[in-house]
Amino acid sequence: MGDRLTLAHGLGGPADLPLPPELAVAGGVAALVVSFTVLSVSWRAPRFDEHRSGRPAPAWLARLVDAPWFAVALRVLGMALFGYVVVAAVFGQDLLTNPVFGIFYVWGWVGLVPASVLLGPVWRAISPVRTINTLVARLTGSDPERGVYAYPERWGYWPAALGLFAFVWMELVYPYFTELGPVRLWMAVYLAAMLLGGALFGSSFYRRGDPFEVFSELCAKLSVWGRREGALLVRSPLANLDTTRVAPGLVAVVGVLLGSTAFDSFRESLPWIRFVQSADQSAFLLDTLALTAFCAGVALILTAGSIATGVDTETPRGRLPGLFAHSVMPIVVGYFGAHYLNYFLDVGWQTLSQASDPLGTGADLFGTADLAPLTSLSSQPTLLASTKVAAVILGHVVAAVASHDRALTVLPARHQLTGQLPMLFAMIAFTVGGLYLLFAA
Amino acid sequence: MGHRSPFDPVGGIVNGRGLPAALFHVGFWQRWGASVLAARTTRGTNVRRAVLAMTALVTLLCLTACGEDASQAEESGPASVTLTFEDGQAPAPERFALGVGEEVELVVKSDTEGSLHVHTTPEQELDYAAGTTTLMLTIDEPGVVEVESHELGTTVLQLEVS
């Protein structure tokens, strides 16, 4: 590669086709109609009470999931995957056929979303850093939950926000993201930071400081699984979403998640490619600035949408963005699905066949080396485009309902209807912006 | 009421209990419908609803009025694209519409030799010599395929294959 930095995909071949304009406009109109319908005809008293929502899960399932051997089996699975990745990263070849890239960027990052939405907070169950922290603590005779200090509450989710930004920066901006050296370095720094955090603050650090665990937990709020006093519950995703714990930095996390996906769409568009290639500044700098602008922009729109309302003395205006941040998560998940669905299927399947040969020696460990390529959604562009718009609109519907219910809880009575309008426009901006990016890609 | 298995979808939805009801929130839909039908109307509520409906209508009209026509330029005749490399400068990238399995002719005019990377699965590499070289390319899968210059590391062409 020359001095000028490339902007093409490192993994996977062709990008998705842009959305047909009629579909994009139809999606935008649907978002508008849904928002105003939710606002004008839905309920007037808050519905979701985290102390009473949900039903106990079937007894056999609760027994299975709470069994100690099940937890241990998941931890062993996590460590096995971790060990495999370490071996492939350290001893494997620095080629695109090394499965580490597919596992890191596709199974791990993109795959975390459907896994968490279907199964709950999976990263917490398999996280290798938690396992290592627990093992080290047990060996030294201390309690893995407690560290040297108590985790400062005002840090909240900020460490995770920074970690997530570091990941998306590497995936979307760093030109050498498909070389083994940088990936190894990123993983090593992540491991070191997490183990240090676990040693200093105990394993409670991971709930707020581990980027993947926070991402998985926020996506798991859209699943049907919950817990109350240790018992496994089944409850509607909307009721589950309402139980998201608010802490400083939640807005930043949501901003990074949505902003990075939006930037990923944006950087593939022809105007941006032309601008970057003809500019005097390096593509590296321009991409970093653009990624930061997108993440900050999402956070700003969310903040503006939530604070532009009348409040009474009980709810300080500064707390409102954090209280509404959970309602943007369905938009994040919907847009993530729309953008990455085809990529996940194509490259994920490819990684499955690469996984049989981690060291590039021509081995066939799992018998998958000769898997035929998947006849995926790329060969059915209309179906793919419709699925994308459906995912974005579904995310918008859930988000509108969630923010409506939260507004009923926190806004004073006389501002309950009009106070929701700025947030409604913010969500329409996200959805229409997302559809536009999918259309203009 | 008898004990029902949680995996009794029809019974669950009908009786508003069990796993499917939890998932589909039957009670919510019932109450939503009831609230729409029995909405108490005071003057204040009516005015607020009218204002909301007007805002919705105005925003809707603005959105459809501002909708752009995206015209995809279709090349008539044989599909051919010219790429000119001069003094180490790559051409500004264009997007070109192509059919699946349709052959496109890449006419490369360059003062030095080089190669193009075509980001299909698997990646293809097309070499060109100094002067004018004609390369033929066919893409079998729909998608947006980037063609970049190996030496300069920049995108020189996007092929929108559909």
C-alpha cells in the first residue's frame, strides 16, 4: 500500500447496495407517522415498574441457567475461545485468512448484538477477563468482587465509553486494522486495562468499565430475560429496557455506538471518499475528526432532545439526558442490524471456514475448511433492502414507546405532552439520518 | 383456572397469561384499544391533539416536498470506463452502474505500470502496463465493488452492481 491511506473494506468483498429511494422515503414517513401516533394515542400513566414487571421463567430453564455447572461451562467456553484467539494471534500468519480478524471484528463485535438480544448479557457469562480476575483472586485468597478501592460512582460508564471509542476507531479509522500486530496490541492493552481495573476495583468494575460487557448488557435490555432478586424472569423488552441503570457516561456510550455505525455508512459514500482523497490533510486525521464528530453529534442531539423541556424543581435538567439514553438503544440495535446484517452473514460464514486453520498450516481442525460460500442476502437486494428498512423502523417504534414512558415518569404533568416533542424530533433525526446514510452509501 | 403449560401459544394469547402473553403484551393491546375508543375529550385535550396532528401534517409535507430524485445515470451502449493516471495522481473516483454478470471495459491510461485491486470475493488484481491498457471485468454478485490503485492506495472507481 502507498502513502495515501486506503478507505476500502479490509474484510469482506463488496459493500451493500444503497437503499432504493422509494424505500428510504417510505421508511422516513413511517417513522414520522409512528412517532406522532405513539405520542397522541398512547397511555397517560407510566406502565413499566421494575419491581413488578415480568413473570418467572419456566422452572426447568431457571434451574438450568442457575446451576453452578452451567456457569462454569460457559466460563470454560469463554477461556477456550480466548486461548484459541491468543494462539492464532501470536503464532498465526499475518494474512487476511487468519481467523483472528473475523473473530475479533465480526463474531465478537457484530455477533455480540444478536447474541445479547436473544440470550441476555452473554459477555458477562463468558468474559475471559472476569474469569482470569476470579482465578487470580481465588489463588491469592482474596475476594474477586472487592478490590483495593471502591469504584468511583461519578466515573459511571465513562471507561466503557472510552474503550468502545478505542475499538471503533481502530476498526473504522486505523488503516492497518487488518494487520496482526495492531490487533494483538489492542487486545493486549484491553486485557491489561481490564485486569488492572479488576484488581483495583474488584469485578464490579467490569459492569461499568468493560466496553464489551457494557455493550452486551445494553443490548440484553432488549431481550426478554431479566433478573429480580436472583430469580430468572421473562418480561417484555420494553419493560426490560426500562430497568437500564442510569450512570454518568451512558449518553457517551450510546453516542459512540450510534455515531460509529453512522460513520461507517458515511465513510463508504462517494462524496466523502472524493473529499478525503483530494484533501491536503491525511485521511487518518480527517477520518478521526469525522468519527468524533458523529459520536459527539449523536450525544448532542440526544442531550438537546431531552433537556429542551420544562422541568420542575424535582428533576434537575442535567439528569434528563441520562434518563432518556436507554430509549436510543433500540435505534442503535435496529441500525446496527440494518448496516451489518449482510456483512455478518458473509464474513461470519467465511470466518467459520477460516477457523479450521488458525496457524495457516493447511489444517482442518473443525472440518469446516471447505465450506462453500453462503448464498447470502447479497444476491437478493430487494429482500435485503426491505429488511434493513424494517429493522430501522422497528428500532424506532420501540424507542418512541420507551421514551414516551420515561417522559411520563420524569416530566411534570403540564409538560408531559409538549415536553416530548424535542425528543421525538431527535429520534426522527436519528432514524431519517440513518435511512439517508443507507440510501446515500 | 387450570394450570397451563407456558408453551401453549393459543391458550396463552387467549387467556392473557404465560410466555406468549408476556412477549406480546396482550393486556397492553386491549387497554390501548379501550383508551382510544373511550378517550375522554376535554377542550384542552382536543386542542393539544389538533396541534400535534397539524405538526405531524406539516412535517410530513416538508419531508415529501424536500425529497430528492436520485437519478442513477445509466450508460447506454457498451459499458466502458476510462481511468487516467498521470504524474502519480489518481483519477477522482466515480460510481458506475453495472449489471450482474455484465462485462465492463476498463481503459487504463497511465504513464507508469501498476495494478488495480478489485474488492470482490475473492479479491482480484488486474495489472496494467504504461500507455493504454484495456482490462475486462465481470462481477457476479450484486453490491458496491471498490476498485483501488495498488500503488496509490486510493479508490479510483466504485461499481454499483445490481
